[in-house]
Amino acid sequence: MAHGWPGSFVEFLGTAERLSAPETFGGDPREGSTVVLLSLPGAALSSAPAVPIGPREIAADWHSVMTQSLGIRQFFVHGGDWGAAIASWLAVDAPSCLQGLHLTSSIMQPDVTGLELDEAEKAFVARRAQRGPWESGYQVIQGTKPATLSYSLTDSPAGLAAWLLEKYQSWGASRGTTNPPNIALDDLLTMISLYWFYGPGPSSWIYRSLIDGTGLKFPKGIRVGVPTAICSFAHDVSPPSPPSWQQRAYHVVRRTAVDHGGHFPGLDATEALARDIRDFMMISA
């Protein structure tokens, strides 16, 4: 399971427990799975790279962790946010290792240069563009001047908390309101503390690949061939893409829509996320 920014492995502790020990929640112990929670380089307990690297390079590192360090030759992978991008590149570069790819969004964009889009795709592109600078300011500063920002994030725990909490509040059901995030306070404090104790991590380098265009866009001719499940959550800040758009980048075999949860479903839709991953693994085994 692979998280993004500003997340951590803490996002998936509840989901992992349900997948590894279903009997604890009234399920069948024979359906239990070994779950590996990977941290982005530089996030939480993971050491930072010497130079900025992007999702494809991280995918190669994670392939090494799984197959060489842990000796797991075949596995399913779940990803959200940057974790979804990394998982997607892993599916492109090491497809024989993956039994299935489970994502909370079809995050990788196909190269549609010179191609005709259908009406649903045109509406999606327009809806995504409406987010504009109101939701992308952090991407620009983190992708162009990360060192400047990092001084602030490492100088003040209150400043770091504000920078992170705004995302938890505005990327879920509380978006557009003054309500607090629909996430347990202990989970929020744990994740903020991990970023405080170990430094800002991915905010200092991974967004460079978004600015230069290499992070979230497949070059023409590249498409995920691994069976892919996309589970969308009702309050995710990322607008859902139409099936025709998804199929341009992924071999989608399953789509699920959950009527609650946001951009961090491991925290605010834990049971639904675990159930969808388990169901996908069972039908794909």
C-alpha cells in the first residue's frame, strides 16, 4: 500500500489490519493477506533521496524492496495520490510482478495530443481546469522553490500543522466548509508529528516532477496493462474521470463508487477501502 502527500503509512494502518486479520472484524481468517506499508522516500521513517527523484524512480526502488529485500515475487498494489502514480509506474515497468493494481483515482494522464475526445472526456478536462490556481498553489511552491518553503516547515510546528491540515480539511467532506476534517484527531496529530520529527520530506522534491511534466503523464504509447481497479470516493477533491479516459491509460477491469470518504479514504472510509481491495483481490486471484 502506497501513500502520497501529505500522508504517511499511518493512513493505512486501519485498512491493513482489516486485510491482514479479517477475523478481528468478524471476517474469515482464510481471507487474510500479508500487507506491506511503504513510505515515500523522505517521509516518516524513510530516508530522503540524495537528489530529487520522481514517481518512476521511486517505483524502481519499491520493486527492489518487494522482490529483493522482502523476497515477494508477486503481489497486489494499492495507491492513492502520489502512491497511485508510483504504483502505476510499477505496473508499467514490472508488470509480471503485479497480480493487480488498485487505485483511488486514474491519476496518470494519457497523452491525447492529436486525439479526438468524447463529450464526457471534454467535460472532465474542463471540470479539472476549473480547480485552477485555487488548488494548485502549493504544487507550484513545492515544485519550484521547495527549499524556501522547507525553512518555514522545519522552523515552526504550528506552521507545519497549518500547511498540512489545510489539505486534510479541503480534500474531503469538509471541503468548502468551516468544519474540521472528518479524520480522527489522533491520526492527524500522528501524521503531523511524523512530518515534524523527520522533516518535510516529499514536499521538498517530488513536486518537481509535476512541474516538469514527468510525474503524472504517460508518454504516448505507454499504458498500464495490469488488471486495474479504480475505487472513487464521493468527497475526493480530484474529479472522477470518465471510463473512456481511464481506459486510455489503464486496463480497467473494475470500477467502484463509494458514497462517503475523501482523498484519504484509509482515514475516513477505512472499512469501504479495505472491502474494495479485498473483493478485487478475491476476484483477481
